[in-house]
Amino acid sequence: MKINDNVIKLDCTKGSYAYAVIGDEGVTLIDTSLPGRGNAIVSELKTYGINLLDIKRILLTHHDIDHIGNAAYFQENCNCEIFISSMDYDYAMGFKKRHGIKKVLGSIMKISIPKSLKQISTDKIGNFSVIPTPGHTPGHTCFQYNDVIFAGDLISSKNGNPTMPPSIMNWNKGKLIGSLQKLSIENVKYICPAHGEPIMVNNNWSDFIKTISNK
Ligand SMILES: [Zn+2]
């Protein structure tokens, strides 16, 4: 589904949404969803006239398996650059064990690791702004493109409203709330989470921040 002229929500990745952004610099994917969905993503992109080789880069919001699941697939097939925060790099590469319950999930679900991951070292990647949002994972990162924020697992949504991601999945809830409180939504129209549908920003956001801050 197109969110606007440039942004596509990849419906085939429901459960852990990945998004595609059509920019001057080619196509950027935000996250890659659960392992095994690479071909389905390619087929869906074709319906928008996008070919595999149009994909120039992938921005990963964090190291969880349902986000990096097809990163290796895309790098092998289209040689795109893949970016992740330096704090999450070791987890994505398998150099560090994931936290809590994810340690178990990580040993059950084996995934291919991309050959090369670039560690983010700037606050802009092409036309995307890099927004560090630690909490769900140590190096969780959101990316903003014009009036759209790609939120990964900083936030989930239900019936179009923001909700907290399940506590058991968060590395540090206090830091997560801090990141949410700091997120600047000035001039932002959509916040696109992985779990749940895109949130159209209106009063629901300030109500949500008030609620989580009072808990
Ligand atoms: Zn997730």
C-alpha cells in the first residue's frame, strides 16, 4: 500500500512490516521483515514497477531477526549497502548474544547474516535523518524521510493509535520511554511501525506520551 507518492508499506511483510522509499538515489528499504520473505518482497515491489536492482540501500532500525531477516538475501541479489547503528552491529553480526527471550529465539531461528554491514556514523544517510532511539534494543534507530518517521519497534500500533511494544521484548523500558518523549513529531504526518499499521499523527500522539509519562 502506498502511504504517499514515495513511501510503500510492503503488505506481504505483515507481522513485521518493511517499507520501501522511492527517492532520487534509488530505492531504500527500511527493515527486511522475517526470514524467507525476500521473494515475496521482490514480487510486491514489481507491482509498483520497482526491480530488485533498483534497491540501493537498506536501513535497519535494529538487530532483531524479524527486521534483519532478509538483509543477506538482498545484499546477495542486488549488492545494496546495509546500515545499522554501531550499538546494534555486534548483535546483528552474531558477535554478541541477544538479550532476554531473544537469546532463545536467536538460537531457534537461524538466519543468514549479511556479508557487510555499515555502522551508522552520521546523522543523515542520503535524504534520511538518523534518529537514535535506544530502548527496544541498545542501538535502536528511527529514520525520517520528509514527513514520515520509520519507527521500527520504538512503537507499535493498534486501530491507528500508538501502543507500547510488549515489555518482554524491550531491552530497557526506561530508555524506550525516554526516546519516545524526545521524538520530535513537528511536521510529521505518519509514524510507521513494524508491528501494526502506520499511525497518522494527531492528538493521539500527545495523549499517548502523557499516558506513558504518568505511569
Ligand atoms: Zn520487531
